[in-house]
Amino acid sequence: MASSPSDKYKAKKLLDAAASGNLRLFKEIVKELNEGNGVADKIKGIKDKNGDGAFHVAAACGSTAICQYFVEELGFPVDFYSDKGETPLLYAAMGRHPATMRYLISHGANPLVSDKEGLTPLHCAAMDGPPDLVKFLLSLGVPVDISFNHATGTPLYVAAKHGQRSTMEVLLEHHADVNAVNSNGFTPLLMSVRGGSLECTKLLIEAGADVNLSCPLAMAIHKELMEIIKCLLEAGADPNVAVMDKKWDILEMLFPLTSPVPEVQDWSVQGIRQYVNSNAFMEKLVESLGKELAEVKVKAADSFKKKEYLAANFFYTKAIGLDKVRGSGDAALFSNRSLCWHRMGDGDKALKDALVARRLRPEWPKAFYGMGAALMLLEEYGQASQAFMDGLRLEPTNIEMQKAHREAVDCLRKSDLGDGSE
């Protein structure tokens, strides 16, 4: 790791050269660093503010020549992992650099890698990459429905979300699942409607998309997308979803296509409006939400118990949404999701949820424990110690909190000693 002013200057120049693709300057700096042995180790120790090394910076910026130099002259493995566990190929994919991707793959890079959100090179190409890059990745044997994170969905889902009709055609030609549902219950068709793309919506319907799965018509009504509404109705979407939406002008247009709902005694536009605004409807809605919320909580707790933290996180997120509609503000849901984030190693999101839990229940010791745990993960030992201390003021006999506070203090002490010894 660079320490002297001279080393820091060289490190910055190296990273800048990697980003700009200036191979001549890059080689000059490497030559300067090669005073003695271990130039490769010196380069590995040079990181930018995000913790990325020069190889990954070069890939992210599409500096193919620099990547070639790393692989063919410096002897770096083509799948050299960053501190975040990501390869140069993934950085090139996220930066949308087809030439760099092709070079890395031609030298053995694994096209099946993903980031922590589940994005693979094929997902990145599906967002806005040229269709021929998608074809290239598929020709390597990358599964057309590859998915490492059920919330991210399949490449077709991503392409539909970003309105990439040409890419969608390629994926569908390779038999992508047109009705794939992600962990939020969303389909590619729903994403195309959400993005307001009539052409993508038509393409998916022609490919066999279920027009009632995930209720894309409700999304179209909510966003008042008249052409897409007509398209979905022509394809067989259930017009009754308009009944409980308060887009009254759209309801009047669709009313002739609807069929009576038993709960609504006066089956007319005016009768439906009165029912949706009635106490009876709101009571039924709250009751229904309460039952669904209870079921989702059970699923979340069960998933957490099985250490299926991604699934538990999904269910707690869904529960938070349902709870928000009911207007309750349950701090326990945020606290539990914070713990899920913690177990998945995301300290920032864990802290964010813990802070919400504390705001909702300022005198709840568990909220302070969640804050402290998240801050420990972020190596903010001083703040973690204070959070645990605040929790102990509320519950002095909490043994788990006492232990956590001692650990935070110990880590802070070691951290201070380490800083002083450098």
C-alpha cells in the first residue's frame, strides 16, 4: 500500500493511466514501481477510493490495452478478484464495454460471474448493450434465464425494464422464459408496462406472456397508459382490475367490459365510486392486509430460521410495504430486516433500517443493538460502542448488549493502538 507522498502520487498516476487507457504512461509508472522485487504485489496494493485496483479500473473504463498488459505481461489472472469479489469482466460489463469484454472472455474470463446484486455480464448487456453482445454471451453457453438473485430477475426481465426491444427479441429467440417471475412477483411484461414501452409490451404478448400474471393492467391503469391499456385488454387482460382503482375516467371507459363484483350492490360507475370510498371497503381492505401481513411475517421468520437471509429479506420488505399501507409503522419489521442485511454483510443497509427502527421506537433496546451491530460491521467502533451504551441505559441487565459493548470497546482500543503504531 502506498504510504509516502511519492508513492501516493505514483499510485494516483497509475490509476489515472488505467482509466484513460494510456498504456505508455502506465508502463512508465510500472517501471518506476519496479525498483526491487514484487512489482505485481505493489500494483495489487494500489486501490482507488472505492477499493478498486488498476486492473478493475481499466476494465470499468474500457481500457482494453491496459487489461491486455495485465494479463499478458504482468501475469495477472484474467479472473482477478476485487475486494468486493468481482472480476474485471464484470466491471467491463457494468461499464458497457463490449471490446474489453470480448478480450477478457477470449483469454478465459468466466462469463457466469455476478455482483452481489445478482447482475451478470448478460444482465448488463441486456440493459443497453448491443444485441450482438447478447448473442455472443449466449453463444458461450450462458443460460438465457441466468439468475443468481431472484429480485434482479432474468436478463429478459432486465431488458424489458429498460425498454430494450431488440435485445428482448434475441433473448426470446433463445427461448427465454417470457413468464419468469422475480422474488417481488414481477414479470417481464409488468416491467415493460412500468417502463411505458408499448412495443416491448406487444412483443412479450406475441411471445406468449400471461397478460393477467402480476396484473400488468393495474400498472397501466395506475400510470394512465391508454395505448397499453387497450393492448392488454385486446390480449385478454381482466378489465375488473379497474374497479378498485380510483382512476375514474379510466373506469368509465372500461366499465362496459367489466362484470359485477358481489360486494358492490350498485354495479354502476357511481356505485363503484361510493363503495371504494366507503368505510366498509376500507375495513375490508385493512382486514385483508392484516391477514396477508401475518402470513408474510411467518414466512420471513421461517426463512430467517433456516438461514435463508435473502428470502427473509424479501418477505420483510414485502411486510414493510403492507404495513405502510395499513399505516402502522412496525419497528420490529425494520429491525428484523436490518439483521438480514447484517447477515448478508451489507452494513450500510443494516444501519439504515436500524435507524428507522430507532426512530419508530426510541426507547427500544433492540433498535440500539441493531445500530451497534451494523456499525461494527462498518468498523465504526466508536459509534458502535455508543449505540450499545445507549441500549444498556435502557436495559442495563441485557447480557448480549453488555458483551457487544465490550467487544466494540476492545476493537476501538486495538484500532487506536494500530493507528498509533504506524
